[in-house]
Amino acid sequence: MERGISVEERRAMNNEEEISSSDPEDLGFCALILTAVSLVLVVLTFPFSLIFSLKIVREYERAVIFRMGRLLPGGAKGPGLFFVVPCIDTYKAVDLRVVSFDVPPQEILTKDSVTVAVDAVVYYKIYDATMSITKVENASRATRFLAQTTLRNVLGTRSLSEILSEREAISHNIQATLEGPTRGWGVQVQRVEVKDVRLPQNLQRAMAAEAEAAREARAKVIAAEGEMNSSRALKEAAEVIAESPHALQLRYLQTLNAIAAEKNSTIIFPLPMELTTSMMSKKSSSIGSVRVV
């Protein structure tokens, strides 16, 4: 976690630790008097003062304690039991669990001048409770607003086709952009997901018509390729059958078998080509002889 913190942030944290760990006399004479009076009141009202002095934070929480407005040394306290001095100590509990929030739909003008509505979900966690309190007024709200503006800025540089087809790359880009400023707030953005991209109705109809036309063109090409392949196969089969008259006769018999299986009322019997040729030759000779007589 500390690798992502810049040198300036480390220096600022060191300065805060030096200030918070300074001698109590630096707080002033009035502060010393208030501290002494508070401790005396705690002792005099014991054990009732334990109700106000002892605090408990859960395993997933850390407590940032301020004494008269100044951060106590040692950083955030917890988990477990810790002691505060009534009247002069205040604390804020910070949740360290992963938090998710929805980015509301943002109207975005893409690179190719198309208006779309895009929403997303962001997962983040606070890794430094002290920075989340001292560096920003409300770390959660600041992260939400920054996520909205970052989503618009990143998607505004992409075209519609890129937004629809490169969601994972866009999510990583948004996450990398958010990590820069949120690191200084003690916040770590763990994941960003683009949920939905809403297109205008006229654009949806145009894209649907384009997709349907592309499918029809692809189907026609496939049908034409099938017809071409079948015609080539028929040509090769005709050449093979033409080389053998017996193969042609067997093909006739197969055709007769297929016709008989269909239960047709009319059946055509194919005759061998040699038989029809001889019959035609005999008929022509007989006609010629009659004419000669």
C-alpha cells in the first residue's frame, strides 16, 4: 500500500506525526490545565466515568483520535478497547471494509458524436484511516463524485464501437485514473465495472437493421457456395456415369426404388438407353421398307 503514496504525501504524514508527537507543553498552558481537570474529573467520578472514557471499535474499524483538535501520536487505534479523556478527546470510527456504490447513468457524447447513457459500479476500501479523515472532508462522497467525472472523461475519448466491445479495457482505464487522486485520501479503488450502455431508440433500430442485413448477406453467400459445390459434384458424377452405361442403368434402378417408396399413384419405368435405341432403329427401318413397297 505504501508504494502508491508519493514522496510529498509521505512528508506530509511525517510532519503530522512530528506535530502530534510533540511535547504536550507545546499545546499551551490552557491545554495543560484542561487536561489536568479532565483527568481529575475522571478519577472523582470513577467508575461512572468509564462509560465515557472506554470505547470499543470492531475488527473492521479504526478510530482516529483528536485531543483538543490535534491528532494523537501512534495513528489510528483499534481494533479492540481504547481510552479517551472526556471533554478534550474526540474520535471518528472509520470502516475499512470494501464498499461498493453505483455510478448513476451519465449522458456521454462519444468520439463519433453519439449520445449514450452509461452507468457503472465502483468497489473501493479505505486503507489509511488517518488520511481519510485529515486529507478530505468526506472520502466516500469525494470518491463518488470523482468516479462520475472520470467515467464521462474516459468514455468521451472512445467511439461507440469501442465502448461496446472493449468494456474490460475501459474499466481498467477508469480504475487507473481513479487511483491517482484517491491514494492521497487513503482510499484504494479495487475494481470498476461498466454495467450498461443505453443507446437511443433510432440508433438501436439502425443497428438491428444493419445486423439483419449482414446476416442475410452471409446466408446468401453460404447458399451460393453450397450450390456451386453441389454443381461441381454433379458434374463429376455425370462424368463418372457417362464412362460406364451400366452405372447409368444402376442409377435408373435407384431412382425407381426411390419413387416406389414415396407411394405415388403414377410410376414411370425407366428403360435402358440401349433398348430404346434399338427400338427406334427397328421402327425407322420398318417404316422405310413400307415406303419402298
